[in-house]
Amino acid sequence: MSAISLILLLAAAVAVALGGAALHTALGLRRRLTELRVQLAAAEARGTLARASVPPARTSPDAEEIRSAVAAALAEERERELAEARAFWAAQEARDNRAEGLLPEGRGAEYEGADLDPALLDALLERALDGGTHEGEAFVPRQTDREGAGSGANVRRPAAPGSEDAGESGNPGNSGHSGHTAGGKGPGADSAELAAARRRHPSHPGYDLNGDPVVPGPATGPDDLEESGGSDGTEESDGATGTASDHESTRLRLAELAERRTPLADVRPGPLGTLDVYVFADGTTVCMTPGHRETAERLAAAVREGVEPVLLGGSGVSGSYALTFACGGESVYVLADRVIVSL
């Protein structure tokens, strides 16, 4: 081969090598640009997300608007409270008015019943008896018997002693109701139920709620009054003697406890100073009223500590008592309106 052919061959090889290197470099640059675009798109996406999540900056609040809002809220609250108070007092007044309306006239028990009107009573009796005015008669309700005869409307009461019916009735058996009832015979005889119903009527002389016959008791004369007065005086004197004897026995028992110097075994203060109970070693129980809580607690503390309080003595004037206890080296005084001693 000639030299020219070799030179051309080398030139072609060099050109091919340079073209391949240029192509490789172009491909690398393109790949790099693609990566940069991807990174740039990701960065833009992150920036957009960050801008969307961050809140905008706050502006300084207006103090005047805040004051107006608070004032409006307070005004609404005050109006609501006033409305509730008005509704409550209106309901209270309505209840009071309703309660006052239910009370009888006069707002108490000081009202008096009206007297019976004789004309009204006569009209009622006339209507009940289906006839004219019947002096000395009263309508007594009565059930019909099994035969269907005997109605309460046909029952006639005995006439008053000074009425016309009493003068017209010439038969002695018809002058009073007791004759018919005692005999139990004749057309005018009354049954036991009717007689009891009549006695239950307030107008009957022997008025009784149970309808039982009233047995008149012995008359009470001046002698009876004197005897009853004497018995009352005896009872009163017995009561006074019993009270005096109780007072004397209580005083003697307290003196005996003081003489024997019987120690206290237990002290029980009562609630709210109502009654204090003192128990001595021999079983004697002394109840004092009204109690003195501080004194009772002081004596109870001495008993718990082993110091035995002893009754030194006492005095009784007009039913009241003053007792003195020796508690160690001190003296404790107890005043009571009433003392009860039980063995």
C-alpha cells in the first residue's frame, strides 16, 4: 500500500474516534440535564408545599373592637339574667295568688257559720214531704222494706208540745213517739232502725251520733258540787304532797351520797346541754337538767384519768339544786333546775 492510503486510513480512524467521544460526551450531558430537571421540579414542589402550610403573619388586634365585643356579651348576659329573674318572680306571685284563692273567706278559721233560716227549713221540709207545711215534723230517709211498703216520706215526727198537732191529737198514745215505739203495734209503730235514725237527727231531744237511746243521768245538785270540789281539793293536796316528798327524798339521797363520799363512776354529757347523767359507784343515777357541757366534760375527764370526783354536798331551793363536787384539789359546782335520782 502506498503512504497516501495509510494516511487516509489513519485520518478516518481518528475521525471515528473523535466522533464517538463527542457522542459519548453529548449523551452524558443530556443525562445530567435530565437529572437536574428532576431535582429542580422536586425542589419547586417542596417549596410550594412549604408556602401552603405556613400561615400568614398575624396582624395586631384592634383594642376597640375587643372592648365592644366584651361589652355586648356582658349586656346580653345581664339581659338574660333579668329575664330569668322576672320569670321566676312572676311564677312565684302566680303560686301565691293561687294559694290565696284556695283559702276560705277571711284567710283563716275566724269565720262563723250562718244561722239557719226557718223559712228555708220549712221549704225544704215541704218539698221532702210532698205536701204543705208540717209543724213539728222532719223528713227521715228510710229504705223500703222487702214488701215495698213504708217510705221515709210517710214518716211523721211527734209534734212539739205547743204546736197545733199536739192539741188536735186527743189520743194519749199519739202524744209522744215513745208510746208507739214501746208498744210496737198499730199502724204508727216505728222500727228500731227508724228510731235510731231519728235519734241521729240533730233536732231530736235525745240526739246521738250512734243512734243509741240516751239514758238520763242523775241530777247534779249543790251537794254533789260540794263533794266534787272537796275531792278535787284532796287530789290537789295529794299532788302537792307527792311533789314535796319527791323533792325531800331527792335531797336526802344527795345528802347520803355526800355523807358516804361515794365517788363518781361515769359522767355522760347530754346533747346541746339538755340532760347530763351522773352515775355513782353504788349504782345511783342522777339526771340533771339543763346540763352544763363544760362541767360534765371536766368531771368525765377526771373519771377517765383515775381521779374520783366526790359529792361534797348540795342545797335545794324551790325545786332547783346546787351541787358541789371535789375533783382532786379543786371544787366543781353544778347548778340544775331539776334533779332526778334513781337507784
